[in-house]
Amino acid sequence: MLTYTAGGAGPTVILLHGFPLSRAIWDSQVRGLQGSFRVVTPDLPGLGLSPALPDGGEPSMTAMAREVLALMDRLGVQKAAVAGHSMGGYVALALWKLAPERVSGLAMVASQAHPDSPEAAQGRHATAERVMKDGSGVVAAAMGPRLFAPGMGPENPLYQAATSIMAQSDPAAVRYCLLAMASREDFRQHMTQVSVPTLILTGELDVIIPADRGQTMVDAVPGAELVTLSGTGHMPMLENPDGTTRALAAWLGRISG
Ligand code: MLT
């Protein structure tokens, strides 16, 4: 069962973190939203304080989404708004596909519906092997310089916080996520069927998932709202915490129940 934090009262929103991070990245948004909403932030399987999925299953976004659904069952939450950052967005899409009746709204934060290209998938497999040999610091070192907008380097406390979560992640869980991301399906074909209030939040300067990936989703999802945060990279919830909270609060305000 996933480890999580839950606080506040009102309609439930679940915030899913990205790769290979933890629920800690959402701290500002939790503080900002829990006056009006019940905010649930799980650690995804094997990351943060959550246990890994049992060995043997094929790594997949669907398996991770099932864990989030199990957490909703445990909390007695029939329906929730689900926001995912980057890989958390891939999990949110898998959850929506598994159980659309349990999703009242969808927010994709610095995320995408595109699958990996064959080259990207191959790169993930190579990284997974390196992580098992040399540890998760490999991922922290590779991603750190690309996470934030230019000007936020290793001297910045947010940079240090994000990369230290990454470096401390369990290598087996990092490998799991890499393989699950490499084999995730192309969700572009499904996006036209999303019929709940949808927010696409992009960072103008994101070099990990460029902002035009957001435009593809906005074009596909009926009524989706696009918010692009200027001067922001791949970590809007840390780089522009108030702007991110405001966008999420406006999206949640559009969800009736
Ligand atoms: C993430 O930030 O969750 C990952 O970088 C997403 C990805 O690599 O596709």
C-alpha cells in the first residue's frame, strides 16, 4: 500500500509526483489547496517511503495506477481530481483509462501524452542498467541540470532538494520507472475521449518535456485549459509554486463534483 499524506476537507484532489521524486515536491501546493480541498499526495511505488511493487510483474504505468486506485479505495474516495507531474501525469492517464468513472478532473503538469521514441526507450533501458550498477546518483546527475530554467544551478536549494531526492531513490524502483516509461502507450489516441475538466500546465522553458507537448493535449481534449508559466522549466511546482497552486485551484474550481 502506498505511503501518503492527506489533509484538508472538501472534494479530493490527488497529486502524483514525477520521476524519481517523492510527494515532498508538492508541499507548497498542499499548503495552498488544503483550505478548500482534501489533498492526497502518495509516494509512487518504491519511491519516497512507499514499498516497491512485488517482483515479477511487467513494469507499467497501469500497475502504478492500480496502486493509486487501491489507495483511493482505502481512503473511501470514490472519485477524485487527479494531477500528475511528468511521470505522475503518465500514471494519471493510466488511472483515467482504467477507471474513468473515478476521475473527476485531470491535470497534466509538465507532462505529455506522447510515448517514448524507440531511441528514447533504448536510452531508458541503458540508464536502467547503469542505475543498477552505479546507483540512482546517475539519474540525479543527468537530470539535475535539465530540471530547472536557466539560472537555477547546483547552488540553488531547490536544485539540491530535488536532486537529493533523486539520488536517494531506490535503484530498483528507478529501474522499474524507467522500464515502465519506456513501454508506456501512446495516449494521444485517447485524449479526445477525456470529458472531465482538464488542465494542461506547462513550463515555458521546460527542456525535458517541451511546452509544445502540452499544446498537443490541449488540441485533443475538449475544453482543456492551457496555462504556460513563463520563465519556468520542468519543475513548475517548485519554480513558481504560487502560479502552480493558482492554476490548480482554478482547475479544481471548474470541477463540480
Ligand atoms: C519525469 O520528470 O517524471 C520524467 O523525466 C518524465 C520522462 O522522462 O518522460
